[in-house]
Amino acid sequence: MPTPRITMRQIRQALRLHLEAGLSHAQTGRALGIPKATVGKFARLARAAGVDWAIAQTLSDEGLEARLYRAAVPRAARHLEPDYALIHQELKRPGVTLQLLWEEYAQANALAYKYTSFCIKYRQWADGLKRSMRQVHVGGDKLFIDYAGQTVPVIDAATGEIRPAQIFVAALGASSYTYACATATQTAPDWVGSLINALEFIGGVPRLIVPDQPRALVAQPDRYEPGVGRLLQEFCDHYATAVLPARPAHPRDKPKAEAAVLLVERWILARLRNRRFFSLVELNAAIGELVAELNARAFKKLPGCRREAFERLDRPTLRPLPPTRMPILRFKSAGVNIDYHVEFDAHYYSVPHRLVRKKVELRASSTTVEVFFGQQRVAVHAYSAVKGHFTTLPEHMPASHRAHREWTPAKLIAWGEHIGAACAAVVRWQMEHRPHPEQGYRACLGLQRLARSYGPERLEAACARAQSIRSPRFKTVDAILKSGMDRQPLKPEPTQTALPLHDNVRGADYYH
């Protein structure tokens, strides 16, 4: 299968995460599910074009693409290989870093590798040397999230059915400030909804979100370049953050989440084991009280508590929350039916009729349903939970359908009266001799077409002739006009004022 072409949206996201958020090529690639080499390519193009994130935000997709590809740089010349063995030995000395060794190497060689390539080359040479080191977390940098393995039973008060509530846990890296809540499932809406609640709980947005690689969030699980799901990407765009999934089976990538889950299970869930809960609201209220106690509880080996550490380390460096809370969205691909409607939750929503038989993307919240064709939004509707019904906008309809919808019996009769008394009578007949007046609309619209084709005078004459033969149907009027019978004068019906004289007529004397 060929590699999918990177989109301008992905290019913008890569530039934002690398240039504005300061993520490395590898971190940006993992967050977006694209190769880190691709991130490096567009970072180089942006530098060559003099485009930073502030400039990129002001450019359209076409303008940004033109700036980047116009400044494409030629393939680099041959590089002078560094002494990897010497680098390996120097790194063992206190205070020596790859950054320092690269600077010394670059100053001494005109054909030196760039820093990223230098690091990649060295790590390739030193492959097989596995190190485990204690992570040092910067304030406001990372929020680790996970679901606990334990669940809490919730009893349905109406049926008595017991359902296991899932426990979401989040912890900031620097302060270990912890948040927990219960959800019905571990689906993507519950993951993202809990994550939004966690951000509102801490009152800000960290630079990175670090989950595991749950299938509900990660569309393409992979050790090196996992691709995040659509809903999670919408979350990242709305809150201007990035998601950096941990590697599978590598708990050291997210030790804070592992520790926070263990702490919540032992310090919160264990205390709730003998209580009975009849709703998620009731359970979350109990969890919230214990979370507050947990964050105020003194550290065992460090001074202060999680809340004090949060106020000192994390809160000052968190980014502000956006003005509005992101709605939880659901997505669906659908084909447009022949009646220019698409189905979502068994309700049907209209799209422009030109998109019949096309594939569109639906994005739905609890209040709206949006329809996209390509990158363009083509329809917006209020969400309806009424199954089997239709929501149709007039501008989506073909002109003929729109005209049909705009007519009412009163309007059609008024139009017929404008043509003449005979035409009005034929229009009334269409309405009165159908189970529903709407069933006569098509015949009335056909009469309007005849008026445009033959003129009002001929239509009135044809309607009069149709009435005279007691067949005021559209087909009869149409046949009269096609044959020209409307041009012939109507024969007056014979009138008889007295009985004719013949043998069977008895005189007045017969009855006396």
C-alpha cells in the first residue's frame, strides 16, 4: 500500500508543534502519526523560507505551500563523519552532552552534520547500548493519563443491573498533582471527555499529553510512530497541545501515570469498596472528595504536598484554557443517497444535491451535525434524535423540488384563479379528489408548465373543454392542448323548452 500523501493540515500541525511548542522531530512525528524525517523536511523548508509559526498562521494553505516549496534546498553535500568512538567515551565525562560535542565538531568541520543528523548517526553507532535513567519533569510540561485496572460497580436503581464504572486517572509530571473520575466506558468520547475535565480541574493546558496506546485514542498503534485518532486530533487543535503516546510495554515512558493509578486504586478505590453507588454522578462526587484529600496529603520523602507543589511548579507554566469547552464529537463517513440526504443516528440530514452518490464526512456533537466534502464544510444542521425523520434545508434541494415544496393549496388555487375560472376549477379538482392535497401538487405544477408552454389563454380554454367532457385531469388538459382542440369552439349543450308532439303524448283530457 503506498504511503498516504501528507496534507497541508498535517504540515501546519507539524510546524506548530515543532516551531511553537518546541517538540523534537521525533516527538512531533509520534504525536501526528507521520515519519520524523517528514517533520524534519518541512522544518528545513520553513527555515529556508524564513517562515516561523507566527507567519505560517497568516498564510492560506496555497500561500504556505508556495512559500515552503519555493524555498526547497538542494541535497546536502557529503559530510565529514565524526569520531563516534571518541564521542562515546567523552559522554561518560561529567557535564558532557551531545549538544556540546556537536558544537565542537561543527566548529572544526565545514561539512559537519546538522545536530539532529549528528545525534541519529551516533545513536545508530551506539545501538544496543540500552540505558534506563530517572526522568526529570519540567513544570507544566506533561500530563500523564491512563485508566485504572480496577472498576467500581454502579447499580441501576430502576433495574438493579450492576455495571462496572471505569476509573480515569491523570497526573502532572512535575508535581504529581492527581485527578480521577469515573466513566461508563473507555471509548474515545469518554477518554477525551475525562481529559477535558482534567484540564479544567488543573485550570490550564500542559505542553504534552502522554497516554498509553489505547485503540480508542490511537488510530494506528505503533512503537515509534503511532497515529492519533480523529477525535483526539480535534482535541489537540482546540486546546493547542500535543499527544505523545507512550511505547507499548514500556511503563518507564509514563511512570507518573503508573504511580498515580496505583495510588488511586490504593488510596481512593480501596476506601470506597464497601459503599454502594447508584449513579456515576454519585460515584464521582465521592471520588472528588478523596482526590482533594489525596492532593492535600503530605509527601512521605519530600516537603509539602501535591497541591503545594502544583501551585509552585505547574500552575505558573500551564497555558491558559481556551475560551470555550470543546464539545465531544463523533465522526462518520457516509455516502449521499439519491434523495441528497445522509444518515446519522437513524435521522436523515440534507446536503447540496450536487453531492448525490459522493462520499462525505460527518462530524456530530450533542447539538449540531456538520457535513464535510473534502476539506469544505457543505452543511450544518441541528442534531435531532428523532429516528426515521428528515431535516432538509431548501437551499440543498434542486430547483424543481424547491418549487414543489414552496407551494400550498391556497397558493395553487390563487394561481389558477389568475389564469381563469376553468383553470381554478381544474386546480380545485386536483386537491379535492386526492386522499391528501399534497398528492395533487404534481398535477398542478404540470398545469403551470403548460401555461408557460402554451400561454394562459390556451390553458384556460383547454381546462374549459376538459370540464365540458367531465375529465378535469392533467392528462386530459395536456392532450387537448397537444391536439389543438382548445382552439375549436365549444358546442353549446342543447336546451329543450317543450316536449315534441308524437303519438305517445297524452292530452289533458286523458286524465279525466
